[in-house]
Amino acid sequence: MIIPVIDILTDEIKTLNASEIQYLNRTGVKGSVIKLVTDSSEYRMLNNAEWVSMLRDSENLIKSDADTYINPAKVINLKTDEAMIEFVNGKQIEIAKSAVKRVQVSLEKTK
């Protein structure tokens, strides 16, 4: 299994094969920080914000509102009147009405 992690020494996001882990240690409030140790380095698991940032940056996700990011490559239609995005598989998601114009501009830039 490949795990996205942050190198403790360099603060770089890297991937780590789970078979390389010698041990892991839960620290922080209620074990909220997971430290992974290999024979050559120490890492920590990404927190939720870092995970979203990594996906946003690597997959060019568009932020539609505070809690939603959209993969423009999977969008087939933006229904501006309904503030609804339709994906290639037919699924739909409602976005904030205040974000429609910004999402529309972002989608146009990615096409």
C-alpha cells in the first residue's frame, strides 16, 4: 500500500510503501499525529487539510465552496441556474450559488 506522508526533516510530501515501515507511533491529542519510522527516515501522516491540499495541487481540483473541491476533468455540465454540477457518471452535486461564476471561470480555464 502506498501512503502519502510528510518527511519530518524536509517537510516535503512524499509517498511511502507500507512495507518499509519499521514502526509507527501515535502522539498528539488523542493520537492525532501518526509518526512512521523507516530504516532511513521519519515521516508523519498528512492531516485532513494537508491531504486536501495535496489532492488539490496534484489533481488541479477547483474549490467551489468551503467544503467542496471539484475535479474539472470529470465535469460534463455546470447548470448555472440551479447551481449544480453534473459529472460524467451522471452524479450531481449542488454548489454554493455564490461560487457559480468563479467555478464557471475556473472550468473554462481548464478546458
